[in-house]
Amino acid sequence: MHVLNASGCLDALTAPDTVAQLDAFVTKTVTPEPREGNAPVRIAETDFGMLNAIGLANPGRERFLTDVLPRLRELGLPIWVSVGGFSGRDYAETCEQLDRDDVAAIELNLSCPNVDEAPEGAAEILAACREVSQKRLYAKLSPHSWELGETVRAVEAAGADGLSLVNTLRGVALDAHLTPTLARGAGGYSGPALKPVALAAVRAARAATRLPIVGMGGVQSGRDALEMIACGATHVALGTVLFSDPFAPQRVRDELVTEAKSVGFESPDDAFCVAFDTVVKMEN
């Protein structure tokens, strides 16, 4: 079981001590052209988490490849690049340029709630990227659909090597004057309250596939990570917690071992899929 960061929740170049606690680093989403993102206010705290409407702000593909990626390589960790776009062609062209030795995997951001989504479906985008890239492709999916299993089977058939679950949920917060706190109105909701949604999505996906799954959404502690594993996650990513606790990766890792032993498992991996009536067997 590897511990990663959720895309967009950690700046590796300004927080190297936090990155050093991870097994792999996931970049902020890269788009073909530079994006300033949405207008402020674009981050707001809530009672049980936070909302963000950053809008995929990033320097664009060319600058990422020539400036950012070489600096990330110096961290000495496997680099997963999060890729976004507004058409299947956008995704595929970026993936083609990332088919290089210093990229360990590509995470396709297919479910950002803060921008207009590509008109193609997840499977079509995945298939376009598969045609041009030999890298491991992880599909990052939304928890919104009740038929998540169908989407999972579709992206697997299109060539996905793994899944990332879940992206944020769309939410709105109001200020004292009953006006949305975010300039865009709605944003992506993350934090502790997202965990039950994430657990349900991971469990539904595991019932549909044997692909590796990176479970994320509300993971704050070792117990949270253990529950992700019990529902079928093979890896766990930390998101909102990194804003308040730069030592969360190592803390969660340590707590995970303790929590596993407290419920009778020698190793956290022994808890894999125990939330099912029939334990799923996997080779990876």
C-alpha cells in the first residue's frame, strides 16, 4: 500500500519535507494552455471541510515540461502527472508528450467540478490517451454516478491501468448575508465529511474491477486509510489534511499499522476487501 497526495493539495517544490514522506507525488492538473483559474474568492472553509474553485490554474503543458517537471524529478520520487483538458484531443496530446522516463504514471482528471468538462465520455478520453501512451493511466472519477460500476468497466475496457477515487463533490457555502462565499458560486467540496461517499465509491468500483484503486476523500487518520483498504483500495491519497498537517503522510502511515493490529490484522494489507462478504483476491 502506497501513500500519495491528492492532486492539487500539495506544492512539492515549496514543501519538500512533506513530499519526502510520500511514496509518489501527484502533480497539479496540467492543461494544454496556461490557465489563471477562476476569479477569487476561490477557497472557503466550511464546518466539516473546505470548498475550492481554483479552476485548474497551471502554467500550461509547455512550461510544465520544460521547467516544472525537471525540478520535480530532482525530488527522487516517482512522479504521477495529473492531466486535464476540454476535449479528448487535449488529453491525448498531453499524454503523448508525457510518454517519457521521468513520468511514472498519468492520472486523467475526468471529473473536475470547477471547469466545464470535455464533451467526450470518460471511456472515449481514456481510449484516445491509450492509443498514444504506454504509461500507466489512472482514471480519476467522480462519485456522483449511482452506476459507477458501469463507468469503471468502461474505462477498464478502454485501457485504464488503475482508478483514482474520488474527486471532490460539488458544493455551495453561504456567508452571513446569504451570498455564496465563492465567486463562482459552487466549488469542489473536500474534507472529513467526504469519507463515506469515497468509501462507497471505492467499494462499488472494487466490485466491478480488479484494477488498482487509489482511495481518497476525507482521509485524515490511519483508521480512515484502513477503511479505504477494507473497501478495496490498494493505495491511499491524502488531500485536505495536508493543508493543516505537513506531517500527515508519516503520521497516517504509523497510525495505519497500529489501527490494523488493534482490529486483529498483522498488516494493513490483510484488511484488503474485508468490507465485502467475499474477500476479493488480487495479485498486485
